[in-house]
Amino acid sequence: MYAFAALLLVFLVALFNFDIGAMKTHEKRAMQTGHVVDPLKNTMSAEMEENALINKNGQMKHLLIPIVVLVLSTVDDAINWIFSNRRNSNHSHYV
């Protein structure tokens, strides 16, 4: 249930541009100054920040396709696992 709540939160934050907690502070700084990392913490060198590639062609499908594939493959594997265990357990009584 936690995983579904986390995925729902990701979509809500992306859809409604809803920033919470520390994310709100960092998003505000990035929008106002263009710095994607905290300059006081030096977590990324200035050279790396200047050379960081920014993809302006990002689309929603670039986010959704990997998530959909992950969810569908997980559900498919779970269904296959459940049915393979049922088949194996039914035959084990006769051996």
C-alpha cells in the first residue's frame, strides 16, 4: 500500500506542481537563482553545475513509460508466481 501511495504522491506533485518540505525550498531557489544545488553545502562542484546538461525536450511519457512497464511487469510476475504455486501445490498432493 505504501508503494501505491508513494506513486500517487509523485503524480500529484508533478501534476499540480505541489512542493512540500525541503523540496519547496530547493525548488524556489532553483527557480529564482538557477542553482539546482545548495551553494552553501558544496554538494556539487561549480564546474559540474555549469556543465550539467539540461534537457528542455522532456515529456510526460519519459516519466510514465518506465513506471507503467515496471508496474505491469511486477503485476504479471506476481500473477505468474501465484498460479505457478497453485499448480505446484495441487500436484504435490498426488506424489
